[in-house]
Amino acid sequence: MMNYLPGRKLRTGREWIPLALMGFGLAVLVCFEFLPVGWSLIVGIGLIVVPIAINRARKQRVAAFNRQTRVGLEFLEQMRWVDAEREFATAEQAFRWPRFLSRLSAYNRAMAMLKQGRHEETIALLGEVDRAGGVIGLDPAIASNLAYVYALVGNVQLAEEWLRETRLRTTNNTGMPNILPEIAVDIRAGRAADVRKRLDDQWRSIEAALTGTRLRPVRVLRAFAIAVSSDMRDSGAIEHVIAGLRPARYDEFAYLGKNWPELDQFLRTTFTGTSAS
């Protein structure tokens, strides 16, 4: 699914309210118009109790899902990406209801596959998740990661289309949620000098907005933008950026250059070794 395009109608979570109210009203009308008084009371109580029970069961399932996927998320932080993928695949099979939980598991699994450099598979899985309805609240991240991975594989046109879709889906821009796809797309499109200037100008804000693992690939792409936009390799500026990553090893960032030869060469000359995991 290397050519999955944006355009899906997004859900807001409120579409069910008019239908639920209409159904409830119809049920009440039927209950009190056509049933005996005793049965009307029983059915009326059921109309209240059953939705409450379903909602409670739903919350319990979500809580169980969060407990099970916590291990996978920890594996992601520890760069144990194969283990993370396995945990998310297990959750995907175990939690078929509510249906969005399996899609959320598949999204998490796609993130583990991305870190392994399996870009085409990541695009295919993110496309499946999005086409199946996505996850309310996560739809901007799905589009953002599609833009990011399309940029990593060098499909600038689709990357830019998904970046536009990301901006349409994004209602809260705090925390710079789209910084990675934005700079990856610009570097791939030959605008590395613009990326360098932007990141130089905004770096304090970026450091304040991004922490931990979210900031590390931004540092790498910033250093790469310096390298490819300079007439001469600006080793001092690059080392200043890379210093914030030390200690770091090549395999932490190898996925970035899997389908980007120039970036892969930069990574190999900047970082060495592989991690124990």
C-alpha cells in the first residue's frame, strides 16, 4: 500500500448521539404505547441499565488494554523493537472489542516496525489502520507518521500530501507534533538550508516542547541538514548538535537511513557500533 492517499472522512465521536437519542425515544414510545404496564417498567429499566453495563464493560476493557500494552511501550523506550512489535501484535489479537483497541494496537505495532526500518510495511499497516476508521484522537498522528515515513522512503509528493492532511487533522499545535515530518519532507525536497535556519531560530522552543526520545531524531535531522546545506562540512556545528545525543549508537537511528542513502552514510560516519539490544 505504497500509494495510500488521504481523504477519509474523520469521525468525531459525536455522530452516535443523535442516533442514540432517536433510538431511545423510539424504544420509550413503543414501550409505553404497546406493552402492558409491568413490561413497560421492565423494559424501561433495561433501557437504562443495559447501556450503563455496556459502558462499564467498555471501560474495564480499555483499562485491561492499557495494562497489557504498557510492556510494549516500555520495550519501545528501551529500543527493544522486535519485542515491542510482538507485544502489540498480541494485544491486537486479544482486544477485538471495542474495535478501536485493535486499531490502536496496530498503530503501535507500526511504530515498532518503523524503528526496525521496515518502512514499506509501516506504510501499509498505517494505511490499513486509517482506512479502517483510525482512532479518534490519534488520527492526526496517523497522518503525521504517514508523511514522515513517505519522506524517509523518498516519496516527496505523497509525503507532502499527507503533511497537508496532518495539518487539516491537527487542532492542537502545542508541543510541535508535526516537526519531524515537516523537516524530513523539507530535507528530502532539497530545502535543507531552510530546515537549518528554521531549527536554528526555533531550537529553544523545540527543546522546551520535545523531550526524551521525541527530540533525539530531530537532533539527528538537524545535524544532517547542516551537513548537506553547507559548502564545507561544518563539523563544529554538527558536533554541537550531536553532543546532545551522546552516548548514541548507529543502530538507534539506522531506521532513518534505511531508504535514504545520503542520510545512512551520514549516520554511519557520525555514530558507530550497535547496542546490546
